[in-house]
Amino acid sequence: MFKQYRVVFLLKRTRMFSNNYTMDKFTTLALLGGVLLRLAAFQWIPHLPALLDQFVLFSTPINSYRSLNEGIFLLSNDLNPYKQGEILHHPPILLWFFNVLKGSRITDNLSTNIFFSAIDLLICLQLIKINRMLNKKEGFSSFQIAGFYMFNPFSILSTLAKSTYIINNLLVTCMMAEVMTDNFELAVLLLSISAYLTYYSWYLLIPIAYYVYINNGFGKCLKLIMLFISAITVLLGISYKLCDDSFNFISLCYMTILRFEKITPNLGLWWYFFTEIFDFFNNFYLAVFNIYSFVFVVPLTMRFILSDRKIDLLFVIWIIVGLINFSKAYPVLADYTVFYSAMFLFKRYYHYLKFKPAVSFVALIVVLLQSPTFYIIWMSLNSGNANFFYAMGLALSLVESLFLSDFIWAYIQDEYYSTQKIPEETRHTKKLTQI
């Protein structure tokens, strides 16, 4: 009987998978066109990845592809990169993976280019899958999502820069897709790998655990938390062995983020502040900034997850991802690509927005186009100073803050109209006001 149920379960999973990935020809062409565009850029502009990797919009000491190559070079010369200075801040398993992928060479090959292009393709497929499960026929079409993500210049440039953060983007989108199918065990395993790679992703465990606690009880919630801890422990144990029985990688990969040891210009809010304060206050403000990046997670989770609606859980995860983007120590453009692409999943809230998404995108584009300009004026032409570039980081955080608050207010309006059972056709006659 057990085998019979197992066969039925597998058949259901197979049907669901095939239905979610049945593509029309226009969507297929958009996906293939996006992949071919990336591969062509790798082939025809071979020096562009190295150029982008040197620019602060795409690279930081934590995710730099150049430092990953330096680690591969040390490995190929039988040196432990986690004991030879402080140049590498990538987790050991990620370094080992790229060492195998690149054949212990620092020069890129076709397999590396295909790998990064395939990552973007899989991210887009996951977004399409989530949209189909969440919105049925009410949301955006698969072609619209594919076109926006695969031909988004910021997404393309992040891939060409070979930012390792796009691997985390894939893990997060896969985790969201598994949440939609109630496969919370796999979702938590994916989340543990994401947290291993980028640290901040463990914040997302809180809304998932709380959702499971409300709908499945404390026992299932505790099992998921223990699964997450066990997975992290296994990953750290493997890393310990890869580092010749050393835990030095913890300081280099995670404590560097918490202590903000690499004070370099980036899109975030930390770097300028910590160059200006006195050393005496350094530890205090490190605590403040780290707490600030986490402090909204629990209140948002408890406020918006009130039932078994999957859209509530996905919305909270998306909001937390957005908050992490501008409150983390080392943000890059790759952090923003999936966040703004996932906005298409919440079309039902669009008509409640104060500012149309197009307005937010125009503001975002203006800020991101001015950022390299002010950076070059400051660092290359010596005609400006750090204030110009930092002002663009502040403007970027302001745009995303307004964007998030607008969507939160739209969600609250939709929630009110739904709980009060107000028909769609009469909702425009009752306007809610923030107090």
C-alpha cells in the first residue's frame, strides 16, 4: 500500500511540474533569446566581465568574482586561501565548486559562461512557475515575466559581472516555489544553502517557521528549525574539512559581514557612516546597523501571516528580501534584480498603489544611471567627493523604501476590503486613509 501511495504522489508531482513548465512559443523564444544574448556577450565582449567586476555596482569584497579566482589560484598552488591573508570571503564549498567547474584555472571557459547563463534561465523559470501557481489566469503572462527578466539590462549586467549573488537569487526563488507546493522540508534545505552563501537569508526562516506553526502546529515548526540547523551544521562541517580542519573561514566569510571589516564604497548605507565615526563608537553602531537589518522581520511576519494563504507568506518573504537589500552591509545590483522581478507576482495589489510601478522603475533607473557617473567623477576624475556617490545610495534606499511602503499599504487595503466582503466593483467608492 505504501508503494501505491508513493507512485500516486510521484505521478501528481510529475503532472504538476509538467503543467507549470508548459511554455508557449513566445515565452520559449524570450527565454532562449535571453540565454543566447548572455552567451554572445561573453563571447564577443570577453573583457566586459572583468571590467564590471571592478565596479562597485556589481562587485564587493564579499561577492567579487576576481577574489574567487584568486582563491582558485591559491588552491591550484597547494595553498589554503583561508590561511593566506584575507582576500577571500567566499564560502569554501562555493570555492571548491568553481575550482572543479573551471578545472583549477583562473581563466574562464565555456562551461563557466554557460553556468551563469543557465542560472538566470532557471531563476526566470522559477518566477514563471510561482506566478502560474499564485495567480492562475489573473496575473501577468509568462511571456511578460520572461521578457522583463531575461532582457532586463541590470539582470544581464549582473550575470556578465559573474556576481556569485545570482546563485543565491536562484536558491531563494526555488525556495519560494517549494513553499507554494507545501514542500517545506526542501524549502528549508534550499534556504540553509542560501544562508551558508550569503548569511542574511536565514532571516527568511522566521516567516516560514511561523506559517508552519500557525497551520501545522509547533511540532512541525520545530522539525523545520532543527532541519535548518542540521543542514547548516553539515555545510559548516564540510567546509571545516575543506579548509584543512580549520574554522578560519567563519571569520572571513561571516564575521567580516557582521563586523564590516572591509570598508569600501558600495550601494549600501554602511560604508560612508563607518568612515566618519570615531573608533570609540564603532562597536555600538555595528550593533545598531546589524539589529536594524533584522528588527522588522518578526513584526512583519506576525502582522501579515494570519492564515493559510500562500500569498501572505510569499508577500512577507518578498518584503523581507527588499528590506535586506538596503540594510545589508554589502549590497550589489544583483540583489535588486530578483526583488523587482518578483514584483510581477503581486499584480492583485497594483490598483491600490499610490505610485504606479512604472514611476518607481523610472526613479530606480535614474538613480542607477547616476551612480556610476558620480563614482567616476569622484574616483577617476577627482572632481567630486564621496558625498556625491553616497547620495545616490541614499536615493536608491529611499526609492526602495517608498516602493515597499506603497505595496504594504496596498496589501492592507486589499486585506480590509476582503475581510469586509466589499465587492470589487464598489471598492473604489470607499477610500482608506492612513492615520
